[in-house]
Amino acid sequence: QALFGSGGVPLVPLQWWLLIVSALGFFGSYSGFFDLKTIQTRQFSNKKDEASALASRLFGAWTLVASLIRLHCALNIENATTYRLAIWTFAVALGFYVMEVFVHKTVPLKNALAPFVIASVSAVWMLVEQTHPPHSSPSRPP
């Protein structure tokens, strides 16, 4: 099923993108669960003391759940519910980083650029594709 989504239909570029973003998320969740130092230095380096072991594990859990939703969406792109949930995972991630960079100031802007770009590009792409579905299906978002 690596080259095909549900129903044996070849994957379209958005699905490949979601697979890549999911894979990156799985690596990020590993850091959250097992590498506090990376979370403190690569994410929340402005206020390392606020990035506790518990906060790191919560970050890892959220990232894992978001990655699983995105993976499921990539392999089941025609599922309207999963599709909308995947869009929301990007919106929540974007909102989280906006708050951490500009309100709480725990994350330097340079550390948030990749999440900003990935979340923004993904959400916009998915919203555009929602009106022009890659695979026609009655369960696909209108």
C-alpha cells in the first residue's frame, strides 16, 4: 500500500506530501518522548527551563497523534472526516507556534520557520484540493 491509497488508486502529490510530513512528525515525536535536550535546544530554546520532561512528552504525544491522522489521511484521501481532521492538525500546529513565538516567546522565530511553512503550505494545499479532489468520491469534502 506504499504506492497506492485506498482502493488501489495511485497516490497523488498531496498524498506523498502528507506521507513525508507524517514521517517527519514521527521523528519529532521520538524527540519529544526520549530527547528532552533536543526539545530544549531546537524548539523552546528561548526558555529552556519551561520545557520540562512532562512538556516534552506531551509535545511528543501531540506530534504522534497529528502524524497518525496525517498518515491516515494520506492513505485515505477521500475520507472527508479524516481530511478535515488533518487540516485541523496543521491549523493547531500553526496556532501553537504563533503563540509560542509571538506571545510566550519560548521559541525563536528561526526555530519556528519550518513548522510555519509546513503547516501553512499543507493547510492551504488541502483547502485548495478540497474543492478540486484528486479522487472523486461521495465521502470527499465538498
